[in-house]
Amino acid sequence: MEILFSKSRSLNYLLQSSRTCWHHYRNKSAAIFFIPRRFESIKAGEQLDVYNYKEDYHDGHDEHQTLNFPGGKVPITSQMKFISESSEKRLPCYRVLDDDGYLIPGTIFEQVSKGLALNMYSTMVTLQTMDTIFYEAQRQGRLSFYLTSTGEEAINIASAAALTPDDIVLPQYREPGVLLWRGFTLQEFADQLFGNKADYGKGRQMPIHYGSNKLNYFTVSSPLTTQLPQAAGVAYSLKMDKKEACVVVYFGDGSTSEGDFHAGLNFAAVMEAPVIFLCRNNGWAISTPVTEQFRSDGIAIKGQAYGIRSIRVDGNDALAVYSATRAARQMAIKERRPILVEAMTYRVSHHSTSDDSTKYRCVKEIEQWKTAKSPITRFRKWIQRNGWWADQNETGLRKNSRKQIVEAIQAAEKVEKPPLTDLFSDVYDKMPSNLQEQERFIRDTIKRYPKEYPFDVPQ
Ligand SMILES: Cc1ncc(C[n+]2csc(CCOP(=O)(O)OP(=O)(O)O)c2C)c(N)n1
Ligand SMILES: [Mg+2]
């Protein structure tokens, strides 16, 4: 029997306080206590202040008198004062480019070379084109479902560009651009959407549930926020293996209402796991606006409550997202700690093809974010002003990516569907009786209603 203590503190406590217990086990040789591997620990006290409540606390408190609690010393105050439910000022948003693509004077940011900037720009355009054409394909009835990342291209591409291929990504579903950046081909996207034989999920998942082992990109899972506690665990394993890499987990504002958000953040903070929590605060969770989702000043502020260093950035500013993600990655890996990034943006598209957002929000507002506030246009203005891009490049880029996407759709449509057997196999090592029963049931049903069975799915 092996007992592992993940925290040396627990072991010390046990050794000091229950010597008899230790001797008992040692003498009986019934248990082996392993001294766990120790990792450099970052003291919470060294964390930067995102919000400063000093004024609240310092009023009337005696600097010299403290109470010693298990979590540390706490100053005493004679004032009965509750912490305010909100601060007077909202947490500012880090920006590098203004709405018109001009550098904001005095802003500190990570330099981006011409080559990197052009790659980022063309991948954002490819993502936008991919969304337009796949969305149309769904409307034509060729796909069962689709959702776009429109308006969130900068979060997708700029954050991806700030990572290395060894960093592990746990996505929600509105981050296909991260996969595109990593080299998932347009054909691979189309194969997943059509659920054909080439789809890595063997057609068992809904469209947009992409995943790639090769590209360190976990498969999208439908239940919201499950990826957050998983990310804390994956990051902790990277730390145990002393890898020079971190985890990046994406999620939306709505997903923060799930218990898993809180569990994930707390686990990562306590275990000092190198994970970047990247929240896309796009204002909506299907038809629920953020004002009905939470009463806090967004998400970044919640990081501090869990002891996590946090920042709010303009998600429509590719340079701000890139710089913040680079810095977050550096801190996560070098200091072995989680970081929370809240990227402010707007979900320009309907939630998905199953939604009509004009039923619950103003069309004018959508249009404004689609055009005047587009992250692609803003970044283009900047690269064009640098002399790195011209209008004639634009036509070629868009034409070429459109052509490649249409070809990918045509090819994916021609590939046959995975056989019916694949629906049941490959889930468990040995098929359990309930799946065997389900397979028998579906095969009986097909025999009884052969005309109802889709002609393109081999039995
Ligand atoms: C546990 C769970 N509850 C509800 C849903 C249904 N659902 C799917 S997407 C979604 C909205 C999520 O909003 P957000 O996290 O803000 O992401 P966004 O769509 O804005 O990118 C909801 C409620 C779900 N998939 N899983
Ligand atoms: Mg949202």
C-alpha cells in the first residue's frame, strides 16, 4: 500500500503530531510514506495587486495588532466595515491599438515582426472566410450545425500566436482559429463538419467538435466548463514533468456560472499549476446578456479572489491579446502559477445556426461590432500603415482562401461516412452489455424500416 502526500506540509504535520501513528505504520511496514517531489512555490504575498482595497482596510486598523489564523496573520480593525460589493472604478482594459489601428502612445507591448503580423492577419482572414462559407453550407442544408467566431478572430489567432506547439489547448467551441493557427488543414475542418470517415471523431460528435492529438488540442466537449478543472490537472502534470510548457484553457462569460469554473480556478491556484485561463467575455451566453449572468465587474476581478494574477484586455486588439498572452505564458511557466486573462469582445454572430439573435438584441449594435469594431479591420489598418500590406494583397488572399475552403467542402462531401459499427466500437476496450443491446436494437430497427436508413452510411 502506498500513500502519497502531495504537500510536504501535510507530511510534516503528520510526522510531528502523530508520532505514534508513524511508528505504528513503520514498525508494521504496512505503509510506505514517500517524500513528495517539491516544486518551487510562489508565495501568494508576492502577487501583484490588480485591485487595491487598501483604503477600505486601512481605515481604523492597527498596523501592530494582528490575529494569527491558520491561513496567516490578519490585521485587527475597530471598524465594522463590509467590503464593498463593487469598486468605484471598473477594471481597465489593456489596449495597444486604438479603434482606428493607431498605436496608443506610451503603450507597452510585445514587438511583432512583419512575417508574424502577416501570418496573423492572413490566418484571421482565413478564419473569417471559413466561417462565412461553412455557415452558408449549413444554411443550404449540407451541414447539420455550425457556429462562427465572427468578431473574435483576434482572440483566436493572437493568443494562438503567442503560444508554442508544446502548450496544450483545452478549447470551448469558439476557438477554431487556434487550431487553424497550429496547422489543422481546411480539409480536416471540413471532414469533421461532415462527420465523414476521415473525421478523427468518426462522426460521433456534432459539427465543430474538433480535436487533434497531434496539435495538442483537446477535443471540444459539449457540456460547458468541464475543460477548466481538466486544464488544472493537465497543467499540474506538465509541472510535475518539469515541461517548459503551459496549458491554455478557453471559455466564455456564460461558462463562468458553472461550478467547474470555480473548482478549476481554485485547484489551479492551490496547486500552482501553469495554466492560462482565457475568458472570451463576448457579452452573451446564447440569449443571456452578461448583466443577467453575474453582478461582478466581469471575470478578471474573480481571479484575485482565488489568488490568481489577472488582466483584462481588449479582445478586438490583436496586439494587446498577443502581448498579454505572451506575458501570461512567461509567468505561468517561469513562476509556476495560473494566470487569468479576460478578453473583452462581442459575439457578432448568432450563438449558432440554431439561434436568431435579432430576437433578443439590437441589429444596430451587431452591425457596429461587425464593421466599425472588427478586430480584423483594426489590425489591417496597422499593418497597412506599416507598409506591410496593400489592397491588392487583400483580393488575392480572400480569393485564394475561398477557393481552398470550397474545394475542401466538395472533397469532404465525397468521402463516405463511417460505418454504423463505429458508433459502438472504440469507446470501451470491450463493448459493455448496454452498448451491445443498443446495437442490436438499432440493427433490428433498420431491418424493419430499411427505407428510413441513410443510404450513405455503411452498415
Ligand atoms: C453544462 C451546460 N449547460 C448549458 C449548456 C447549453 N449551452 C451551450 S452554449 C451556451 C452558452 C455559453 O455561453 P458562453 O460561455 O458565454 O460562450 P459563447 O457562446 O458566448 O462563446 C449554453 C448555455 C451546455 N452546453 N452545457
Ligand atoms: Mg459568451
